[in-house]
Amino acid sequence: MKRLLGLAALIDRLNGAVGKAASWVTFGLVLVVFVDVVMRYAFKTSFVLTQELEWHTFAFIFLVGAGYTLLADGHVRVDILYQRFGPRGRAWTNLLGVVFFLIPGCILVVATSWHFMLRAFQVGEGSPDPGGIPYRFIVKGFIPLGFSLLLLQGVSLGIRSLLEILGVPRRGGEEG
């Protein structure tokens, strides 16, 4: 049980660090959007590179931040029953969701995006638009990485949910 908790804690620390790094990239995105808006409205011009940098940066934040969002329990819940469940009911819901939906979904995306990403790197894929970002392949590399981080966080959630179901007490001061 200690090893499972240790693995979950390691995954949580990894996604916590990645999430904090992504938050700084978010600040950079705000600056890029600010520059784009000033250029459009003050100088009546816009650059393809700036617009592409906006969506590349957003894609990076979204992809690598998904695992952190799961760690922080920040994903949107639509389930009206979940909020009425006690800790064990929520643990069962989380465990079943992780095992039957999150893990298979992440594996599917990682497996299918891997070749897509490799091909983009092999050809050095860039923007088809003049003045666009010449390194589009980089953002495609974050697809399997982001879903791998989400998969790992799902494993952590699954471990913690299983231990909750089994009645294994958590150590004091531990997040989860």
C-alpha cells in the first residue's frame, strides 16, 4: 500500500510541477494576445505568426495542463449524483471512470497521435501560411505528452480511489 501511495504522490508531484510551469506559460499567452490586440487596433495590422503563436501556446497549456487539472479536481462535473455521494461512492465513481474511460481514452489518443507527431517531426512541418510559425511540429509533440501526463494522473486517481474503497487511511498532510 505504501508503494501505491508513493507512486500516486510521485505522479501528483510531476503534474503539480508541470501545472505550475504551464501557469507561467499562460502569462506569456496573455502578453502575446495583448500585443496582437494592440497591433490590430492601434496600428491596423496583424501578423500570422502572432495569431499562430496564440493557438500554439493555448494548445500547449491545454495539453500539458490537463493532468494538473485532474490533480486539482478542476475538471467540469456534470454528474448530479456524484455530488450527493459519500467518499466511498465518489471513489467508486472515480475508479470506474478512470478504468473504463480515462485510461482507455488516453491510450487511444497517445497511440494514434504518436505516428502523427513523428511524421510532423520527420518532415519538419511548419505553417502553410506565409509568415507563420515554421515549427508547427513542436506543438504536435505535446499531444502524446499531454495525454500521457493525463493518463498518469488517472493512474494516481485510480490508486487513491481504490485505497479509499478498501478503507486504507491516508497519511496526514497528504493531498489527493
